[in-house]
Amino acid sequence: MAQPEMPIGRRAALLRAARLCFLDRGFVRTSISDIIAIAGGSRATVYEEFGSKEGLFAALIAAILEQMHLPDIATGPPDVVLRQAGLSYMEQLMDPEALAFYRVVSGESSHIRELGQAIFAAGPQAAAAALAARFAAWKQTGVLDVDDPAKAATLFLAMVEGDLHRAAILWSRAPAGREIEDNVEAAVELFLSGALPVRPSTITRTPAAAR
């Protein structure tokens, strides 16, 4: 006979408690008892619903991944679209809770390798894929001159990110507001300086062998 499903309120309470504990202590140092102390219930309740601490962690990450969805990339001229895409990407990346989970993932991915892969796929990889599709469309219509849309998207997002995300992850500083906007603006201008089509007569290329 099938087991009755856990009430939504109880599951949500366990996930909220797990979020607090994992962010505060990390995966290894968090115990089921720590989570129960906040959410209430029993160990049996946790094991029936999630199977293990790993299962509870995976359920929490799954819930977070559902929220890691960038807005659809707008239509318009490249500078406007790239500026908006860059700001949306950084807003997601620099969210305080997202930063906290990136720190946890950095420390715990060696214990649960799939975790880091899932976070990367849902965040940076998904953003690059969506942007690559727009670059491909611009290339086809001659709006931009990019040899490899996928690589161009990855490089653009890396320029947008700069050292801001690393600085925040490592507690070096907390970039926000104007600093992020200025970095995105600089990335858009620098990227388009190399991607906008120009007349062949104005291009000076260094032979690969001489680089």
C-alpha cells in the first residue's frame, strides 16, 4: 500500500530548516538532528520523505534550481539586449542567498559531485546557451560578426562577471549597484568593439604564427 504523502507544510518546514542549516554549517557539519531541532518532527519523518540527508540536500537544491531562471532575452539592438542580459545575469549571480549557496557548493561538490554540475548547468551554462542563440541570429542577419556564437556568449558573460563574483564569494568585497552596472556597461562596449562588423579594408589582423 502506498505511503501517504507528507503534508506540504511539513515538507516546506523541513526544506526551510535545511536551507538555514546548510547555509550556516555546510553539508558535512549539518545533521538531521540540527534540521529537526528547527523544523520539528522526527528523524523517521525526514527519512520517509527524503531518504537521507543527501536526499534532503538534493531536494533543497532542486527547489533552488527551479528559481534559477533568467528572463527571456529581449529583442532589440545588440547594445540594449546585451546590457539587459548582463544586468539580469549579474542580478541572479550576486543575489545574497545565491552567493551563500555558491560558497556551500564550492566546499561540498567534492562530496556530491552532481551538485556542482547541476548548479553550473542551471546557471552559467543555461545563460550562455540562451545568449548563444541570439548571437547566432545576429550573425545570420549580419548584425554581428562572430565566428563561434557559443564561445562568444561564454566570453561575454565572463566579461560581465569580471572579478565581481569571485570577490563576493571569497568575502573580498561586496560589489553592488553602480559597480555592477559600470562593469556590465564596460563589457558591452568592449565586446561590441570586437564583434560589430567592419569593412575589410579597415581590419588589421596579426597572422597566427606571429602572435
